Amino acid sequence: MRTSRDQSLTVAALNRAVRMGLEHEFANISVVGEISDLMRASSGHVYFTLNDEQHAAQIRVVLFRTDAGRTRAKLENGARVLVRGSCTLYEPRGSYQFQARAVLPAGEGDLAAQFRRLLEKLNAEGLTTREKRALPLLPRCIGLVTSESAAALHDVLRVARGRCPVRIVIAPCQVQGENAPRSIVVALRAVQRVPELDVVIVARGGGAAEDLWAFNDEQVARAIASCRVPVVSGVGHEIDTTIADYVADVRAATPSNAAELVVPAVVDLERRLSASVRALERAQLARIARKRQLLSQPRLRDPRRLLSRASQQLDELDLRLARAIRAKLNRAKLALDAPRLALAPHDPRTRLLRRRADLARLRTRLELSPGRWLTLRRNRLDTLTRRNTLEHALGALRQRLLGKIAQLDALSPLAVLSRGYAIALSAKTGRALLSPAQVTAGDQLRIKLHEGEVRAKVIE
């Protein structure tokens, strides 16, 4: 049951929700412990405490009169027993307890040890704890895996025919003996080939633990878990529990009970249909009444909208106030930290650390031997000598370069132009004129000066 933050529960509703959750999550489980505080009520019900043998833990157990009459264990204080059943909650007192269906001696031998090991293995793989599938409301076709000669076959057919007409496909198999597990697996696979199959019942009548052992086989358990439709386990009597019960989607107390769970009764269907029709009629009438009431009332603004808007504004102001307070606190913190940060460089400890570092450097220099100090100085002198020689060579090269630059400047025609000379160029060819014979009257000339050029025309 889920509730919103504003919704409250009654104590009875809370206890009912917790009970349903416990019974759903912890159904068909086995618990081992030691009996104490045993009490037999006048009604025939048995109440006792089951104690953990290694840890300080206990749980109250109730064994109803019908189940107590079929129990195989000796019920007495100090007895070590295996209890099968489910967790529940006694709603009037809100007390958590274990409702037992069967009580067995805890030292039950090799078969029980094999049972526990296989059950733990399947639990670890999630085959027993997987989400169980719901049974169809109106199954069209039911598969029945059982022995053709077993009383369980006749019980299922008798109950099913008395409740509702339905198609039942029988997949015969052995339900007892060495070859029974393989026969059950083959029958399960065969019945799944029916296209319209909706649900499968695996059934067998009661008997000793050895008689039911075929339904504790690992391959049978995996075949039931992998079936493409929901599987109902109707194996043995109510106090008998097999691995098939844990991996099946639904556990039935007996084969007859399996038929009752799978096949709906016509009377029940008619009752549910009538109830649904009446509920639909009431809902429709109530809806019509609400619509009429809304139409008859004047259009008023819903005050809840105004309240919700004001509530939202209040939340925004609350957030702004919280942010302003945080900002003010941060500024105050920074103001308090400023003097500490300003005084940090003058901390005597910081100054002492710097003085110690300087002292360490001086000590290192003083610890150098005279020979080592002389070698360092000589290397320094050689480095400076090589640097001076390189600088002298670079100076000589620089002087030679400057001389070549001066020679080039002296021979450059641009230098001649700077002294007042000009160069006459043909406007057609762009070549310098060396003789008057290269031009005729009327030719265009370009006179190149030190700064720019001018255009001229030959007169004679």
C-alpha cells in the first residue's frame, strides 16, 4: 500500500497492509529452531516460541488445531524442529508471528539434506523468488500433468467439470519411481505444444516423502520454472511441501484445490459479473449527479488554486531568505578569515621555517671541501673564458659584414641618384637609355629620380 505525504492511515489499515506484505514476501518457507514456551490452548491450537540455536533471536509460532493434528514432530520444549509455513501479523495486537502448516523433526536424514541443498541452489539462481505469474481469470485450455491411473486425475476432472465447462488436455506421466522425473519433464514439454494453452496443473495425490520425491528433482523444478504459461502445483496433501511448490507460480494444498484455483465457478462468475454491473451503474449515476451539481452551481474561483499560488510564493520567499542568510554567513566568514590570512605571513612558525631553510642552505655551502669549491670556481672561469672568445669572434664577423654592406651601398644606383643624378628609361621597353640614338622625336620617357620619377617627351 502506498500513501501520499498528506494521507494518513488508521492503525487497522497499517496492520492489514503489513500483514499482506509479510504473507506475500515470506510465503511457503521453512525455518529450523528450538521450541520453548509451548502452550496448548483449549481450542486445540498450539502456540510456542522458535529460538535460533546460534544467535539471540526468536519468533512466536502458531499451529492451528487442524495442522497440529497432522504434525509429524513431537511438540515439547527443547525439541529441535523444522517448521513450514509463512510469516504473518496478528492484526488485533500488531504482533509479528509465524503461521505454521507443518512441523517436522529437524534431523530428518539424507533426503531432507538433499532437499535443502537443492532449494538453496534454486534460491540463489532466483527460480523460487522470481515474480509469480497470475492465473488467467477465464482459462480456455488447461494442461494436466499427472498419472492416468492416479486418483488426482479423477479429483481434478470432477472438480473442474462441476465448476465451469473448460477444455482439459491430459499429459500422462509417471509420478513415482526412478523414471518419474524424466517422465514429468517430457509431459510438461509436450503439453506446452498446445497453442491455446493458458495454464498447467501438475498434480499427484498424497504419500510418504519418498513417494513424492520425483517432484523434488532439479530437472522437474527447472521445467516448471521455464514453462511458458503459469503452473499450479497440486502435489500431496496440505502438509506436504516439495520443490515444485516453491518454483510453481501457485501452490495448491491438494489436486482438488488446484482445480478450484484454476477453474472458476459459474456461480462465482455470475456473482462477480452482477456485482460489476451494479458497481458500474452506481458509478455512472454518481458521475451524472456530480455533473448536475456542477452545472447547477455558479462559477466560482476555486479557493484551492489561490491557496496553492500563495503557497508557491511562500516557498519562493522561503528559498530566497535561505539563500540570503547563507550569503550573509559566507561574507561574515570571509571577514573573520581576512585578519587571519593577513597575519599568516608573520606567523613566528612560518618565519622560523624560512630561517631553518636558509640555515640548511648555508650549512650545505659550508660543508663543501676547499677542493670542491676550487673546482666549481675553475669551471665557472672556463665557462666565462669560452664565452669571451666567442663574443670576440662574433665581433670580428660583425665588422666584416658592415664593411660589405658599405661597399654595396657605394655601388648601388640608388646611392648615385641621391647625389642629384637621374636615369632615363624608355616608356615602351622600360630599359635605361645609354645613347640618343635609342630614341626619336616624340618618344615618351620616364626619368627616375632619387625620390619618385617624372614623365618626359623627346623634342629633338
